Amino acid sequence: MKRKFVPVALAAVMAFNMAACSSGGGDAAPTQGGEATPTPATSDKPVEPDDGGEPEEDVEPYTVRTKADGSPIDLGGMEIVIRDWFSTDETDIMQADPDSLSSYEAEIREYREWAMEKYNFKMSQGIVDNCDWGNAPQQFVDYVTTGGDDNAYIFTVRDCNEMTAAMRNGQMYDLSTLDCLDFSDHKYQQNLLHEQYSYNGGIYAFYGSIAEPRDGVYFNKKLLEDGGHTADEIYDLQKNGQWTWDAFEQICKDVQRDTDNDGTVDVAGWTANTGGAVEAFIYANGGEIVGKDASGKYTLKVNEQPCVDALEFANRMIKEYRHKDPQVQGEDGTMQDAPWDYYKDSWKNGDAVFLLEQEYAGTPGNFLADISFDAGFVMMPYGPDKADKQCVNRWSNNPALIPGCYDAEKAWNVAFAYDVWFEVPPEIEEENSIVSRARSGIFDQRALDETLPMMSEPAHGCISFAGMIPDLQTGQDLIWGINGEAKVSEAVDAVVESWQAKIDAANN
């Protein structure tokens, strides 16, 4: 639904000012019959304002919104908390030291303070009841199941099957019924999470900010140069639309080296959490595991050519160019496979040139923050089945939910406050908050100027529907088995029947 905006009227103010500024000065003043008669010259005595003039109106600094019937919006002093597991006083611009804010953040803070006063509400964001990444979904379900309380919350959760079940069970409020929300608005179109969480004509989750960049490719500049390539070469390939699987594989082949001639590769082409990399290759090739048709029905895509080709390519790249994790000594003294996250230390130690990993890893406080070498960052290279020949990353933003136990008035008020909170009014020039955060990380200038902005653009982002199918286990059923030795066609054939049954059930 469309929101109604009421611009501040300036006509009365302008008319008053024009009248007050006019003076005799010898000009002719029209008489009632249209004849002009001389007016007396002005004196040095100040001209008193006309007692019958209109008083000046206060001019609002931002556009004021009203309800659909034109009446003012007053939330009655409602206090609303956006519950999450990651906000701190340092990261929340409303709590942070004002001197630590950029000029853009300071403007947003000033706007939000105005909005809270104008619409009579209070909004905060932070951790409630020791919420963490793991228990956030269960906290939401428990709250709704018990009927809620007098507090007003927006729950920030993670993408998972528990939330899919909550959506289907009516535990999330249907946001499509609230006329204060317009999902064609820029703040929602720049992440499309509401499309991911649409079901049977309703919308059950939203996200009011720029989409977070996800899967990309870090590279060790020194090791890249040792292998005969440069950072600018990689960035130029991306800039010119030539950052393809062929280009990536050729560079992996060039930079992979046996430095001591013992027959064992010492510097591999790449490393990663293999499961995450396999999925990233699927979307980079224009593939999907589960899609959604025009009627809103889920469709099986894993057996279509873009997905199968991506699985084949990933399987070969794992075998030929991924760093081979060593055996490590376990607590019982026996030699065991390295832990699943060994790849992190492996890349930091210089065992591979490329690291396929999400953007967050290079931001302050995360595991790449302490690397001892210069790094670059580009998007995933695109595959031959990608029709538009554009690099893409799969967006996976944290859903924001309104409890389904709220009545219509409470849900409307909470939704309105959230919508206002994440608005960037036209009076403020919008900046990319992702880039602002990343400036304090390990990213070089070309990553900041080129890669990160591109990753958040709709042309370079996509959403996934696989997580919307209850009980569909993409990892353990298929993805984790793509290990360099997999028989891909057999692995795909093995899941088609059971996955189709789960999709059919989801569509009913």
C-alpha cells in the first residue's frame, strides 16, 4: 500500500513575508475603481506589521506523514525495542559518542530524534534477555506462544527453518495488511527480504536497510604477485565484466606453486568453507536450488543446468586448486581431519592465494582483522550460464518480525515506527552504510569504491528460497558431499524425489 505524505505548506508564510516587505516609496496604489493615486513617501519611522496578518507557521525540517485519512499520527509515547543479538552502544548511532559519528550518521541521528518527538514514540535497538544468534528464533516463538506482554518489540532473527515454520503457523504478523508500509519503497527494494518471506499472499518479515554484501573473493596481494598477477588486474576484470570462472581458474593455475620442489603444492589457488563456496558458485552461475514462479509457488531448480554445471565446476575446483587441509593431532593423540574452520588460519598463514568468504569477515572484530599482509576483495566470478554476465551474491539479511499475537493497532504502530526509523528522508543525502563500516576493516580503496557498493545493488544481488521449505536440508543432503570426489549427477538424482515432495508439501 502507498503511504500518504503531507508536505509542509509554505504559501501562507511567503504571502505574509511579501506583504510585510512592501512599502510606499512613491509607488501607485490601486483604488477601488482601478485608478492609481499617489501614495505618500515613506519616512524613517519603522513600519508596524499589519495586526490582521497571519502568524508565521513553524516549518518542519522533514516531510510529515499522516494516517490514510489525513489525521496526525501520535503513537502515544509507545516505547519500542528492536531486539537483536549484535547491537552495542558503539555500533548503535543513537547511543554512540556523537564525536565518533560520521556527518551522515549524525544527520540520521538528528532525523530519528525529530521523528520520535514528532510522532510521540521511543525506539531503541539492542540485546534483550541474553539473546544471541542461536536462541533468537526460539525467543521469538516463545514470546508469541505465550501471548506476548505489555512491551512492544520487533524481533530480529536469523534465516532458518524454525522461522519458516513460524511464518506458516501464523506466529508472524502479516505486514501486507498494514497501510503504513509500502514495499515498493527504496528501503525495502534494496534488499527484497519481504519477497523471500511472502507466503499465500501475505508478507511476514521486512528489513529496512541496504542489503549486506555476502560471498566474495579475498586475495593475498603478495602471493598473487608472486604468481605473476596483480591486484589491479583482478579489479579490472571485475570492472570490465570479465571476472569469469575461466579467468578465476586460469589465475588459480598460475599462482599455485610447489615452492620447495618436493612434489607437494605449498601455495594453493584457493581455500574456503567448502559448503559455503559450493552454494556461492551455484548463484554465481545463475542457478538456484529452489525457485519461485509467478504464481508464488516454489519450484525445484537443483536439477536444472545452471545448478548442475555449478556443482560440477565446484567439485573440480575443489579437487584441483583448493588447499588440502592436513591431518592434525586430536586430543586423544591420534591424527584426525582438520576442523571445519581450519581454512581461516590456512589463508591467514599464506597457504592459498584466494579465500572465498563473506564480506563481514574483513570488518572490525572479525577473524580477518589481524592479517599481516595486504588483501584485495572482489565479487564471486560469474559462470557461463549466467545470462546477464553479471557478478552476483546471494543476499541473506536478518528478518525483522512483528509478533503475530499483537492486535491490529499495536502492530500498525510498531510497523510505522520501524518504517520511519529506517527512512532516509530526501533532505539527507544517502550514503552506503556498508562502505562506511568497511573503511575500518582490511579493505583496500578499490574494494571500497568498486566491489562493496556493487554487491549491495539490486543488479548484483539475489535472494534464495531454499530456506523457505520446511525440513529441506541442502547441506547434509547434497552440498557437503561436493568434496572433489563426488559423482555430481548421481548426487543430484538422489535428492530430486524427496526434495520435490517437500516442495509440494510447502505449496499446499
